[in-house]
Amino acid sequence: MMAPMSTSRIKPSSFWRSQPGADLFVQDQRQAKLGGFIANLAAMDELIDFAAIAARVDTACPRADRSKGARPPYPTEVMVRLLFIQSLYNLSDEDCEYQVLDRMSLPHFCRLDAALHIPDARTLWSFKQRLAQGGLGGRAIFEAVSLQLQQHGYIPRGGQIVDASIVQAPVTQANKDEREALNEGRRPEGWNAKRLQHTDRDACWTKKHGKSVYGYKLHANTDARYKLIRRVKVTPANVDDGQTLKEVLDRANTGARLLADRGYDAQTNRALLQAHGLRDGIARRAKPGQERRVRLDARNKAINRVRARGEHVFAGLEQLGGKCVRAMTLARNELAILLKCAAYNAKRLVWLVRHDPCGCAR
């Protein structure tokens, strides 16, 4: 039989117990230790010109006219930095507001050290709504980061790797009749405006490994040398991978080969590669009754060795909190995915500069 647990107060160890006079240096010691954890944010702040990104955002999505009077908005650069924090740590608007208030490192990164007021969740939502209108804001941020990657010397090299990945969205609870009404653009019987507003009518169902998945699909073009995302296309999940090859083709890549999995095996895609002078690196499907399968399997295996670098990119996106979306429209979810890709590229740039300054990336 176990002895009853003692309720007496545990005597603090001399190792962590405060010593006389030590309180003067506790804060300095904690700040020094904290510096090792926030090194990535500090390096990103040094490498990425957020003012240039903000200028591009203001050009693509001008501010609303406030000549008749209104509260001055927060600087666009501050809001863009907050969006990067959201994407790096997969925070909701409310969580982002809390973390900026609670942590010392985030206000410094967002240029809010001496700010009397911190942007709240509603302000973040309104700013993202401004970026999502017309689908220009997220694209402007992604392209601005891509331009800075090239300015640092990391131009697209080594060939192109094209792949797609499912991004899950919240499932809409609806029966067959209600779903048919939604597909026809009508409000299902018995639904009020609030329920309709919280229903994602742009996401679709698809099959993945025999399981039904609801959401969107991220089509990405990654360069084989640096594993940086160069082109992005977001569609409903039921869109076939091979249909978007033309839209994610990167003509700036210095490599002469494009690699893709068997989902892109189509005569139209091979003709597209030939028209652009690219070598065919698309894995082939085996036809029924086809002979010489050994040669076909060997070719696909050789392609997959290099194409796996594109899978590393999707794994990197998973490390940023997972590939999932919270919004209820294609425009807002496309913005979230583009921001996630831009944040991944910025984080990858920090790694490349730190571990691979000569440009010989693994």
C-alpha cells in the first residue's frame, strides 16, 4: 500500500532559489537566454525588407478614403509583420493579439515596443479582408518576398518540381438536399443568414488514399536547388493536379527540366513542356498490359529521388502549424495559403543564409 503523499511544503533547491543580490541580474540572464530562441525572428527582420513589402501591398490594395475623418490606421508594415507572425506560428486573430500582448519579442519584431495600443483581432480581420478583395494582397506579399529572395542571390535553379497538396477546411454539415441548394447558389430551407455566412461554399470534396477529404488544393512550383516556393495556385480540392501545370510553370528557372508525379502524366502537359523547351521529367503511369515495366519503374524511381525535395517543402509548411484554413471563402483561404508560403520562404531564406551562404543548398 502506498504511503500518503506529504502535504508539507517542498523545500526549494539551492540551485534555483533566489540568492541575495541575484535579482539584479535575473532579467538580463533571461534576456540573454531568450536571444537564442528568437534568433530566427531577428535574422528574418534583418534579411526581409518589410517596408518594401508594405509599399507593394499599398499599391495593390490602396487604403480606403479617410478624408471625411476616421481613426488613423496602423502602418501597413506593422500589419504585414503581424500576418507573418500569424503564419509562422499558426495563430488565429485572437491568439495573435494575445501573444503580442503577452510576449516581449513579438512587439519588438512588429515595431510595437512603444505603442500605446496593439492591433486587436478585429483590426487584423479587417486588414486581411482588405488584402483578400480582388485576390491581390496575398499575391503582392508572396511576389515581394520572392523578389527579395532573388536579390539575395537565390534565383530559381536546378529545375522545377511541381506538386499539389490538400489543404483541409472545416466541413460543412449539410444533407444532400442542402448541399444541392448550396451548389446552385440558393439558401437551403431552414437556414438563416448567419449559418449561411459560416458555410464554406468554395471548398470541395475529393478522395485521397481512399479517404474523403474536404478543402482546397495547393499547387506549388519549387526550385530543385534551394527548395523555395516559386509559383502558387490555390483551387478547390476536386481540381485535377495536371490541369494547373501551365499556371504554375516558372519560366525564370535556369534549369531545363521539370519534374512531377504521375498525376501530371498527360499528352497536353508533355506538349506544354516541349513548347517551352523543357525536358520531360513527369513520372509515367503504367498502361494495362504494358511490357518492359522494369524500365518504366526505374525511370519513375530516378525522378522521385529528386522530386522528393518538393515533398520537403510541404513538410516545412506542416511544421508551420499544419496545412489547414479557417476562413469561409476561396479568396480569404487563398490569402492565408499565400501568406503561409511567403512565411516559409522567409524562414527558408534565414536557413540558407546561415547554413549555405555559398548557394550550394542541400
